[in-house]
Amino acid sequence: MMRFLQRLGKSLMLPVACLPIGGILMGIGYWIDPAGWGANSMLALLLIKAGGILIDNMAILFALGVAIGMSKDQEGTSALAAIISWLTVQTMLGTAVVQLIIGADATVNPAFGKINNQFIGILCGLIAAWCYNKFYKINMPDFLGFFAGRRFVPIMTVVVTLLICIPLYFVWPVVYTFLVSVGEGILGMGAIGAGIYGFLNRLLIPVGLHHALNSVFWFDVANISDIGKFWGSVEGGVLGQTGMYQAGFFPVMMFGLPGAALAMYHTAKPEKKKIAGGILLSAALCSFFTGVTEPLEFAFMFLAPALYVAHAVLTGISVAIVAALPIRAGFQFSAGFVDWFLSFKAPFAMNPILLIPIGLVFFVIYYVVFRIMIVKLNLKTPGREDDDTAAEMNIELSANDYAAMAKAILEGVGGAANVTSVDNCITRLRLEVKDRLLVDEKKLKASGAAGIVRPGKTSVQVIIGPKVQFVADEFKKLVK
């Protein structure tokens, strides 16, 4: 399971790396025109729309990244299949089609209005990757020969996705409605209830169900409308109470997560600090400035689930503490610096400046907790992957005949029929095989490889050095 999650996390790194710039552009645009979101400024409009291209379509980016990363040879057909799967879910479980299914007089469950989320994107990517890995070599009768091989993948992706939509149609609204009920149940619990909400809000992000709780506390499902009342657009705000379900997110998004990013950077391997630092710094800046946390959270959510649970717990603690204090701040975009700064003018703001010292404390807490957990549990956060070492980066191949080397490695792992998955990192060719007994380490070493690592029963890693990509490309041609 951990291998699957880590591979999934690695697949998400490509789309995650694209997100910070989108969040920052939207944040700047919103700062320029917080009231109109571009209605009062052409520059703000352009920035918000440009940033939204990435942020608003995060689910599609995740579908593409997962499909490519989880497929056997990262071939483009898997990406096409992911788009097809995502479109199928969005159409079949969208509000319009569900309304036709249940009848014009029935009320569509609000859950179907939230079907476009990161979880669905990841699910569609996994469906596409599975269909590609299963069917990309399939043979067909002569009269159906056009649909053989990779052309059959999109067809099966539609079929499999439609089958997945059947249980989702029944399960998604039930879970969503249950979480709304949970949210309504903790409304009367004061600061403790706010803390529980903060914990669940973060914990549910991977499956996209945090929207269910947000609808209770931030909007009007239970007549709370914490966001609307805080900014005065909805009547009924109470000084000292309104904003309690928002204020506690600021210390986490502005300070806590950047502290976590610093811990991940400091614990990265020396030779990987530059690469990890680029991702973590941009994501931390995005979190602090705009409150868009997904670029950072998805960078470790699947690579180190234990850290994400710790993050959810710390968020719950922050929200509870701030809710218990005479501190209120709110947001219309997210809990970043932009909204914190604008909160000073809000009608129900209370001592928002005090969020700064609280945030600094949470910066330290996050840094210490993340650093200890990463080191003690040897968690594979960005820059800590154990697939390559500094010594491996200095390996020089004795010859540059990559095709011959790939052929020799293929013979060493028992031939193309024994290979189920091909991938590579910076220095290693990573293979999954059906029968581990067919792997001949003597042949693999004779191929010119610097070493062999077998981390699992069906896993084989061939250490080649920094030119592994050339060997991997030739290897993939042989197993197609």
C-alpha cells in the first residue's frame, strides 16, 4: 500500500509543480480588486482568470498527472484516457444529468454540484492508468484490427468509468450528506467544535469532501454563513462570534505550512535540495501569500500520509485555540496574507494582528513536528526518495550503446513477458516483474549496471547512473 501511495505521490508532483504560480496570480488579482474580483480592474481580471486556469482546473491536471505517472510507460494515450474518464464522470454525475435521472420535480443532492474535485481527478487518472496497463497490448480480430492496442484503451476507459459511476451515484451523496450532518452536530460545541471542524476540513481534502463541512460553517446550509456575515454581505453577524470558523486557519496557512516546507527542505538529501527547494519554496510562498495550500499539501499527502494526519491535527488545534480567544479574521479567497490584511477593515474583525505571534508559534511547532517525524520515521518527503544516492550520480557507463544495455537488462529480468511496469528515477531503472525467480542478477550485472536492488518481492531496481533515461527509453521500446 505504501509503495502505491508513494508512486501516486510522485505522479502528482508534475501537476503540483504548476499550481503555485496560479495561486499567486489569483492572490495578486484579488488583492487589487477584493470587492469585485476583477469587475473593477482589468488587470485584476486578467490575473484572476490567468491563475484560475490552473487552480480551477486542478482536478483535470491531477487526472493527467496520475494517468501518465501510473501507466507502464508514461505514454500519451493514458493522458487521453484520463480526460475521457474525467469528462464521463463530470457529465454522468453532474447536476443536469442527475436531474434528468430523478425527475424534474425532485431536488438534486448538493453533493453532485461538488463532483469536480481533486479526488475525482485522481480517481479518473487511476482508472485511465489501469485501463492502459491492462489493454494497451490487446489483440483484436482482423475486422476490428483498427481498435487493437492503444486505440482500445479509451473505449475501455469509458466502459470502466461508467461502471464506477454507478456506485458513486449512490455513495457520494450519502457520504456528503452524512458529513453535513456531522457539521451541524458540532455547531453548538463552541471552540471545541470549531477545532473538530478544522481537523476534518484538512483531513477530508484528499477525497474532496471538505466541501460538505464548508457548506455548513462558511455558507448558509445551517444558517451560519460565517464568511458572508463576517464581511457584512449577510445580516446577523455577532461581534466576537462571527469569524470563529475562519480565523484559526491563518496561523496554519501563513506560517504552519511554510514551517513544514522548511522542515522538508532541511531533511532533503544534499544532492536533491535544489530540486526539492524549488517546489517547496514556491508552494510555501503560495500558501503564505494567498492561502492556496494544495500545492504544498499534495506534495507530501501521499508520500507521507502520517505527516498529513499530523497537519490535520495541528490545524484543528489552531482553529480551536483562535476560536477560544478574542481574535477574529475572515477571508473571501483563502486564509493567506492578502485576506488577513484586508480583514482589518471587516465589520466583525477582532485583533487580527494577534494572529501573527500565534502564527510564529505554529511555524516553530510545524517545523519541529515535521522534522522529527520525517527523520524518525524515515518518511519519503520531496528530496528524500531512496532511489538514488550521490555516489550513483557519478556513475559513468563503460559504453554508450543504450539499446544493447537495455536488451541485456531485459534478458536479465526474464524477458518482456515478465515485465509488468517500467519507470525510472534520476539514476535507477525501476521495474516490476511477474515472477521474481526469473530475474538473473548475474546477467543484470553483466549488462554494465553498477548494481542491483530488490526492495520488494516483485520489484527490481537496476542502478545505471545519471544516463538512466536513455537506457529506460530503449527498454520501453523493447517491452512495447
